[in-house]
Amino acid sequence: MKITALHPNHSLRIRLEQMGRDAIALTKPKVISLLLLTTFAAMFITPAGLPHWQTVFWTMIGGYLMAGGANAVNMAYDSDIDRIMGRTSKRPVPSGRVSKNTAYAFGLMLMALSFIILATLVNGLTAVLAFIGFIYYTVVYTAWLKRRTSQNIVIGGGAGAIPPLVGFAAASGSLDITAALLFVIIFMWTPPHFWALALMMRMRKDYGSVGVPMLPVVATEAETTRQIWIYSWVMLAITLTLVAIGAMGWIYMTIAIVIGALFLLRAWQLKKDCTQKRALELYKYSLLYLALLFVGMAADRMIL
């Protein structure tokens, strides 16, 4: 049997490809995609009108780098518990492919690069807001709240609510009541979205095994689904407030009511029948819901 040794260049190429895959994985691109959608849509609903394509381009680049940097720092900090949980054990840091310090350095480098891009090629307010989002996620949520309180995702949800502020500020150079409502919508959307995922048996077992007090771990299913039901109603009310203040028209209103009613239906079904199937249905729909809601906002402004 003939054994052929790998050519040094081939071995190097394999290592470089793995490094590239790990670098991308550290940024959590699937998570960032929805954040960038809310950033993008918010740029088209400001009083300033349609944004310049260069502004859109650099805001998207800077937004990805800032969020990706925050995710890398989050993975480095949480590597001790990620190593224990089955869902996260194969991530670059807990698996041992990337060192903790390297992940920290990578995340901070992306943050710095993002701030420079946004400050110089977009505007200062956009850079500051993106940096606030970075600190909110890495310090307030990851380092402070996540392992200490069952309200971690409620308060920590503010981090995911900052991207539309970034987009709004990038296009207009300022913030107003519409921007504030975009923040509140995502702030209220986050608990039902994440708790639905956390109700899944594997997720609850994982969080319980590492002592992270997510609500489904420390409270009953009945209480968790009751909280989801309440937050869903508040979220729907706030989405319609955009119409009440004249920020959105009938196109958005129609979309918000229809997809909001479907969100409530799934939340009610989960409340009455708390099963893995119902929890997964709500979780998956919540992703589609937020995407459609923000696309509806942009469509409303561009068509009317």
C-alpha cells in the first residue's frame, strides 16, 4: 500500500482555510444577518430620504465588523460554558482551534476597525451608537447579566435593538421618535423570540447544566409562555404606534397587523400547548416576522 505524504503547500492551504472558517464563525454571520437587515431597512425610513449608496455600503461593512467583533468577544468570554453545552461545544474557542486570547484580540480588532470606518466614512453618531451596541452586548449582557439573572435576555435585548438606530443615524445624522420606537420594537421582540428557543428541551438542559438562569430554566413552562404572550401583545401595540404618530402608512399598517396576528396566534398556541413543536414554530416565525416587519417599513416609505 502506497502512502503519499501531503505537500507542505497543501497542508498550509488546509490550515489557512480552517483559520478562515474559524474567523468567520467567531463573528456568528447567521445572527448578524438579521441585525444587518434591520440596519439596512432603517436607513430608508428617515426624514432625509433615500441614502447614498456609499453610505449604505460602509454602514453595512461597519455594522458587520462591530457586531462580529462583539460576537467574537462573547465567544471568548463564554468559552468555559460553551465547552460544556452540546450546542456550542464545537465553536472555535471551546473546541480548542482558537485560543481565548486570540478571540478577544480578533474581536477588539474588528471593533476598532468598524469604529474607524463608521466615524470617517459615515458619521460620528453612527460610530458611537455601534460602539454602544458593542459594549452593551459584551459587558452589560455577556459579562454582567447572562449568568446572574433570569431577566438577562430582557435587559440584554437592548444590544440587538441598537442596529436600527445605527442605520437611522447613518442616513440622517440624527435620531428621532421613529428611531426610538424601532429600538423598543426589537427590545420587546427579543424575549418571546429567545424564550421560545430556550423552551426547547436541549436548550433548557444546556443552560441548566452551566447555571445560566434563563427564564425557562428557573420558571415553569406556564410562567414562561405567559410572559411570551404578554411581551407579544406589547410588541404588536408598539409596532402600530408607528402608524399612530404618522411615521408609517397603510402598507406598513396592513403588513404589521397581518404578521402580528400570526405572531400572537403562535404565542397563544404555545401558551395552550407548550411542546417542542410549538416552541420551534414560534422561534422560526419570530425570525421571519422581524424581517418582514422591517421590509414593510422600507416598502411603505419608498412606495408612498
